[in-house]
Amino acid sequence: MSDKKLLDRKKIVVLGASGKFGAIATREILANGGEVIAVVRNRGKFVSQFPDQRSNPKLTIKICDCFDEKEFLHTCNEIKNEVKISGVINCLSYRPMNKYMEDSSENWSKSIDANSLSMFLIGKHYGSMLAENGHGSIVMVSSIYGAVGPNFDIYEGEEFETEPDYPFIKGGMINFTRYLASYYRNTNVRVNCLVAGGLEGDQSDTFKEKYAGKTLLGRMANADDIAGPMIFLLSDMSSYMTGAQLVVDGGWTAI
């Protein structure tokens, strides 16, 4: 049996590599034989999450605010001149809203402008880079709240809920994925969307219990639940998939 790993010789750009989904992607790509170009705003935060990878020659760190077009283009051009990439995974998230429907229109505009701009720049510049290379996979990380409305009952008694910009952005991401897949037809560039359910973290036990009750599998997602689908979409295992939404939510949207 071959011991070849799914991402051997593949060089993957992880945008937002220090976030919760970006960190999962980074670790799993390295574990599957791939090389990671980690694009982060804060080197210290990223390095602290990967103390065992500091001397790994397969990990390159790029400092960039991907919501700033000039910085985005500078970093994108650096990567283009240094390496021939095989894929990109978008784990970026800019969340200025925190007062829900009581928040300001200014914060709404900041969120929509920044998040939609980053998606457009990824599709335009990384997509064309992959097309020039003759192949590649773009993975957008969306959310169940981009596919269905939020269930506000599970947030009762908690100190947080879902801001209105989040489902707007994540829903747009799903359809923009379809657009990019169609745009890059016949280039051997595939564009797919991972629609993720809630990732278990430091939420209260009450919240976790309420959330779990809304799924068919009776629990929130863990890192391994998300990691496998990420690798599947980045690898040749999904070579006949483009414009698709891979829903990983424990059955939340099936009920």
C-alpha cells in the first residue's frame, strides 16, 4: 500500500491561518504532506499556536491584513513570485458588529465592505494565479447561517448571539462560490464551499447542550470533523467537484 499523503507536493495558501478554522486547516495540510503559506495579521499569535512547527521548512508565514487591498495585492504578488501554488483556503473573517440589530449602519458597512472585498480579491487574484498554473482548488469556509436562518432560541441566557452581517456575508459566499466555479470553467480550477456547523470551544455547557439538541448527531463539531472535509476539497479526491457546498453540520440543516 502506498504511504503517499493526500496533499504531497501541494502548496496551499491559508488565508486567516491564525483563526479557529485557519489553524485547523494549517495543521491538517501539514499533516497530509502539503506545504502551507500561512497568511496572518499577527505573527506572534500564529506562532504561539504552532510551537512544534517553528522549524518546519514546509511552513511559510506571510504578514498581511487581507482586508486592505494594497497589502493583499503585495502579499499575493510575493507568493506568486516565490512559489507555484496548488490551492487556497479562505478562512478570513472580519467581525466589527457586536450589538446585533442595535448596532450602527457604519459597522454594518465596514463589515460588508471588508468581507466582500476580500472574497472578490481572492477570486480575482488567487483564482487567476491558479488558472495560470493550470490547476488548483479554492475552498471558501462558510457557515450553516449562510444556508439557513439563525436559531435565536439557543442564545437565550448567553452573552452572545449571531450578528446580522454574518449570515449576509456567509450566504453571499456560497453563491459567490458558484459564480467563481462558473467563471473558471475549463481552467482546471475548482471552487467549492465548506458549510460548517458550530465548532465546540469555550461556550457554556448550557449552550452546547441546546446546540447539540438541534443536530442529528447530538453534538457540536470538533476540529477533526472540519479537518477531513477541508483536506478532501483541497485534494484530488474531490477532482470532479466544483461550485458545490459540502455541508458539515451534524445534521443541523437536515431537520
